[in-house]
Amino acid sequence: MGEFPTLRTERLVLRAFKLSDAADVQRMAGAREIASPTINIPHPYEDGMAELWISSHRGAFERGELVPLAITLSADGTLIGAISLGLDQSHERAELGYWIGAPYWGQGYCTEAARAILGYGFGVLGLHRIHSSHFARNPASGRVMQKLGMTREGCLRHHVKKWDAFEDLAVYGLLREEWEAMT
């Protein structure tokens, strides 16, 4: 797929992760309030996990499976979160995933970053559909999806198990023609 994209918005730069980001990833993603409402973030987030995760990005990107990007502030380069498209190229679709460090919640950064990566997915990668989901107990993530113009498509009841409890997943989707009508 070539080189990792660098996407710029008014306040953010979305770029490839670097190994030097590992300490910030471990600190932010390892916070219980970040790990709790996500499917794939472990808790505790042990030493070496962030380096291993970052080291997996190049291969997944080159295989056309994943576009993982660090969300950073354009003003000073501070890492504030992560965003990705998990690609399924045979069906021309992707799953949007993201997390923002707790000190940066409520400032619109996630929506801003997600708009940028949706534009990349539809405009550059030519995807037909991008979908996402969130734990039903995390309505803030659903509000991000709604702000993006995604349509709530349903609820997968007790679809995943997180920390010995089954979780409902609210599912959202957006088609390329819907994205184009909004932009």
C-alpha cells in the first residue's frame, strides 16, 4: 500500500506511530477508563505491550489489513490517541476504531480525527462502506459516530465478553455515497 498517510486537520496531525510513542501509548491506553469500554485494549497494559503493538503496524499496513495512525496535536506534536481503519478489501469496507486519552476528552478531537480518516478511506482507498461499533455503556463513542453522519444499524446483544461480563455492541455504518453527500 505504499507509505503510511499523514493526514492534517485544523488542530491535528494523524501520522504513523513511532517506537518513541510507546511510553505515551502505555500510559494513556493503559488507563482503566480507556481500556474498560474497548474490545482490544488490555488492562493492565504491561511493559513491552505498546512496543509490540507499534511494531506490528508496518506489516499489517503493507498487507493491506490496517491503517493505524497516531492522533497528535499539530501545535506541539503531543500524542493524544489512536485511530485506525481495519480493512476488508475483498468487500471494499473497513472498521473504524479509535481511542483518545482521558485528558483530551470532550474537545472534539476524536470527531475531527475520524472525519479525516473517513475522507482517506472513501477518497483515497475507494472504500464503499465504513462501519464502527461501541459498547452500549459508552454513549460518548456513539455520539462521535452520529456526528460523523453514521447510521445506527442495530445492537448485537452480549456480542463480546470484556472482563468476565458480556457486552452489547451498538453498530453504526456509513456508505461512500452518504459521505459524498455530506462533503
